[in-house]
Amino acid sequence: MKSLNTFVLISLCLLTISSVLADLRSFSIDYKNNCFRKDGKPFQYISGSIHYSRIPREYWQDRLLKMYMTGLNAIQVYVPWNFHETVQGVYNFAGDRDLEYFLNLANQTGLLVILRPGPYICAEWEMGGLPAWLLQKPNIILRSADKEYLQAASDWLAVLLAKMRPWLYQNGGNIISVQVENEYGSYFACDYNYMRHLHTLFRLFLGEDVILFTTDGNTDKEMSCGTLEGLYATIDFGTDTNITTAFIRQRRFEPKGPLVNSEFYTGWLDHWGDKHASVDTNKVSKMLGEMLSMGASVNMYMFEGGTNFGYWNGADHDTRFRSVVTSYDYNAPLTEAGDPTDKLLAIRDVIKNFRDIPVGPMPPATPKLAYGFVTLHKVGNISSLLDTLSPQGPVRSQYPLTFEEIKQYYGFLLYRTTLPRNVPEPTPLISPLNGIHDRAYVSVNGVYQGLMERDTGLVMNITGRQGDQLDILVENMGRVNFGSYINDNKGLLGNLILGNDVLSDWSVYPLDIDTAVANGWLQSAHSGLLTEAGDGPIFYSGTLKPTGRAWDTFVKLNGWTKGQVWVNGFNLGRYWPKRGPQQTLYVPGPFLSANQLNNITVLELERAPPHCRILFMDRPQLDNTGNKT
Ligand SMILES: *[C@@H]1O[C@H](CO)[C@@H](O)[C@H](O)[C@H]1NC(C)=O
Ligand SMILES: *[C@@H]1O[C@H](CO)[C@@H](O)[C@H](O)[C@H]1NC(C)=O
Ligand SMILES: *[C@@H]1O[C@H](CO)[C@@H](O)[C@H](O)[C@H]1NC(C)=O
Ligand SMILES: *[C@@H]1O[C@H](CO)[C@@H](O)[C@H](O)[C@H]1NC(C)=O
Ligand SMILES: *[C@@H]1O[C@H](CO)[C@@H](O)[C@H](O)[C@H]1NC(C)=O
């Protein structure tokens, strides 16, 4: 009996201690004193945005450490749904998608986390983070209480939020708050039932203790549609905004509690064909200082931008479709390659006035290497490699099918049919309903004819004979990530008309280019092949000799037109020097081999230069707007 009593006593004691500990670990809003409280003490966060999906896993720690050494006490992180659930019901949290490893690194570094799990995130990311398979339901109303949308989003959140619960601050982790949806007030639907549903779901999976919040742009309309009772309302704005006016607006929707700017813009994104964006360092540091001295908590968007590798860039659609470039450097305090800038040092000088910053030197820039020129050789065109690229063969259909109907969501599709009659004179090939999403490269009987482009190039002339093979390679340039046009189906969205004939009887070839590249199937078979440029979509390959060092580098495709580059099977993203402003692609060192031949593959869509060379340089060039054609 005695020993049992002792046991009970000890257990009671432990219980008390652990509940005291639990009380110590708390993160909450003090509505009386207009501040956050961490473990009972007033707390102001100075945070920066970083997206693990835009940085190779090998560099996560390096970027986080540099953020910590700047004096930040938190980071803000988006979770892109389509990065983790590429196939409905199949979840991937491995490798570059290992969110918990990222959270763990942040925790070890000493950084708290403001989590933004969406389900919609914008982020200038493909479809704002929504999986394109949602578009299989025609007319689905995304980001609303639409039954199919809500079911899919709920299934995803059930997986994600259950994983995140142990990472909440009060549960021993580093997540101090969680955003619900993202800038919902800027979306036309303004569906409170949807927001209420998300609210219920977030509470169900994360519990009552965690701070849930919303973020919206600095207008009454956005704040009205985006905020909800029970979710703490924050605002976002950049250097062109009057701070006082913006925070007065936050106060109107959230009369008590801390002032929060959830996205203070340190820079801005680029679109192909537009001027390179930048934001003045003095303005950023001055305004940051002003907000911090008002006691506001601030997140800098972005602190480290990174790269839209592969096909992950988003697009905007205001008056016309504008695709986001591959680099997401963002003119942020850390560059695309994670290097500290003057902007970072200026920000650190501001932060010094508000909190002790960690002692010790700022980690230096990672070393860069100019590996020099590599000459590429022609491998073949899409048509000659079709067995390799499309092993399962085409889907046949009277009228064109979309990417979503084919269930291939990214990259390229080949549409093939024959000419219905002789067209000896140049005859217009037309997409009457603006149905080219987004670029179409056209050839007749193996001879390249030119291209069509969404919004701006819906007619071109072709010639040929009845029965000639018409090949149209269609490129998905990234789905719209913001506004009313996020139902952005890809491919040929409607019929094409040649003269007076509607083209029909299509063979649509899904193309798994990335698997072919990764398996080495597109390396040219013989090293002795003559270089030979050509017109239209053509694969080129070559090798970069090992130097004993796998350092960061930047590849420039001078004289090339537009396409996609892979290094050792890693899809670096799109290049388009002709349209600019971006001229170089970032090649992270971990993608390279120090002691093996590095395999380079290029898909040039229009025309390669006669020299067929590409150049590996030791610095990026993001700001040179080329000839606009
Ligand atoms: C976070 O880091 C702290 C301090 O290093 C450690 O005590 C804690 O166990 C870590 N939490 C998690 C969830 O790893
Ligand atoms: C911002 O707005 C406030 C209130 O309307 C005004 O007093 C102040 O001068 C403005 N600040 C700037 C920098 O324009
Ligand atoms: C593709 O290559 C094949 C074989 O070299 C050639 O016959 C054909 O004309 C080419 N097609 C295109 C579209 O360039
Ligand atoms: C197509 O050809 C016709 C007749 O040669 C010409 O008038 C027209 O400008 C051409 N259109 C385009 C888009 O090249
Ligand atoms: C390059 O390709 C060859 C042949 O497929 C392969 O053996 C080699 O491992 C590849 N190099 C690297 C660095 O992946």
C-alpha cells in the first residue's frame, strides 16, 4: 500500500510539474495590452518569409542560419498543397518536400514559425498552390464552399494539420500561429461559409489554444471579405503605403490586439517581358524601423525568395496572361542563391535597435564557380523521340483535349492531326476563342512553321497538302495564381480552324520529358555528333566536365530563344532570354557532381544559336530586358 501511495504521490507531482511546464509554454494574444505574449511575456515578432519548396533541401539550414544571424526571431512559411499531393490521395513529404525536417531545422536554429497552410497560398506559385487535378470537375468554384473543392481541401488539411499539431508552440514545437486561407478578401467569391468551414477544421485539428489569423490587402473590401470572427485579422502592405492609414484600417477590423503587417514587401516579382522589379533598401529599412517602433510585429515578404524550379512558377492575369519568371530572387535581403546583400545588412542595423542580435559573423555567400562554356549537340526533335517521351502512346479524340482531361498537369503535350485539304497559299490557322494555353509550336510534315501564343498570337499562316501531318507542341507556362482566373486549364481549350475547316481527329500525346531526362535517355548517343541547330522544338545535350568542386553556378543561354534546362536530371526551369528580364538560371551546387561528368539537357522550343553553346558563370543576371518579339 505504502509503495503504491508513493507512486501516486510521485505521479501527482510529475503531473503538476508538467502542467506548470505546459503553462510556461504558451503563445497568445493580450487584447488588453495590444501585444502577443510568449510564455506570459510581451512578444514582438520580426519575421521573414522563406519557402522550402523554392530551395534545395541541402541549403535550408544555410538560409535559416543567415536569417537568424540577421536578428529575426521568426520565419513565415507557405505550404503548397500541389507540391505535396500531386496525385489526389497520395501524399509526399520526402526529400525536398520534408516539411517536418524544415521545421526541425528552424527550431534548432532558434526560429519560431508562422505557418501558412492555405489551402490556397498565392505565392506566385503554380495555381496558387492548388492542385490542378481539382480542375477535372468542370466549373468547380475554387476557394468556396463548392462541394468537391471543400471535400478535397478538407482531406488535405486533415493530413497536413494533424502532422502540424505536435509542432505548435504550446505542444513543444515552434509554430506560434497559423494563417487560414490567404488574402481571401481579394477573391471574388467572398464566401463566408467557406471561411467558417476552414475555421472549424483548423480548430478541430489544431485545438483551441493556437492563434489562427487572416491576412488581407490594405482596402476595406479585402478586409471585409477576408476576415472572420475568431480569426485574428492582420494586414499586408509595402513601402508605398502610409503605415498609419494601414494600421488604422487593421484596427477597424481588429480593435484590440497587436498590430501586424504579415507581408511587408522587401522587393517584388518579375514577369517575362516586364521590367525587372526592385524595391529601395532605404525605404525598406526606414519603414521597418517605423513599424517596429510602433510595437508592430512584422513579417518581411520575401526574406529569401529562391527559385521556381521545374514548372512551379505561377502567372498573373489582369488584362492579359503574364507568366512569372523562373527566378524568385524577389530583390529580397538574401538573393536567390542565398547570399547576404546590402539590404540584409541595412535591415540588421534596424533590428539592432529593437532586440539583441546574435553575436558572431554573418555566414558568407556560398562559393560560386564560372565553369565556362559547354557546347551542346542535337539529340532530336519531339517527333523523332516520341516513343521515349510518350511510351503509352496518344489519346485519340475528335476535338482537342486539355492537359487536365489527359491527366498530365504540367509541362508539354503534343497534339497531332492531318490537314483536311490542300492549302497551297498561306492560310490562317486560328484559335477563335483564345484557346491556346499558353504557347503552341506548330510544324507541318516535320517543317517548323511558327508559334501561337495566348492573348497575343491567335492566328498564323501555314501551307501544306491534304494528309500532311500537323504537329502542335503546347506548353503550359504555369497556372494563374491570383484573382478571378485561377481556373486556368491548359492545352488547346477549343477547336482550331484552318481556313474554313474545323480541325478534328486528334492524337494527343502525353509527354513525360522529366522521366526521360532523369533516366539519361535524352543524352545524345554519340559524343562525336556535329552540333547542328534547327527550328522548332529540339532537344540538345552535352556534358560539363567535373572540376573537383560542386559549387553554385549560373547558366546563361546567350542567343538561345526559349525553353527548359536540366542538369543531372534536375529541372532548373524555363529560360527565355529573348523576352527577359531574366538571363541566367540558378544551378545550386548540390545538383552538380564534383567528380563525374554532369549531364546537361536543353529543350529549345524555337531556335538555338549556331554555336550551340551555353555558359556557366559565377554571377546571376536577372535584369536585362531582351528584344521583345
Ligand atoms: C526545439 O528546440 C528546442 C531547443 O533546442 C528543444 O528543446 C526542443 O525539443 C525542440 N523541439 C522540437 C519539436 O524538436
Ligand atoms: C500618413 O497618414 C497620416 C494620417 O492620415 C498623416 O498624418 C501622415 O502625414 C501620413 N504620412 C506620410 C508619410 O505621408
Ligand atoms: C524530326 O526529326 C526527324 C528525323 O530527324 C525528321 O525527319 C523530321 O522532319 C523532324 N521533325 C521536325 C518537326 O523537325
Ligand atoms: C497570312 O497571309 C496573308 C496572305 O499572304 C497575309 O495577308 C497575312 O498578313 C498573313 N497573316 C499572318 C498572320 O501572317
Ligand atoms: C550522366 O549520365 C551518365 C549516363 O546516363 C550516368 O552514368 C552519370 O551518372 C550521369 N552523371 C551524373 C552526375 O548524374
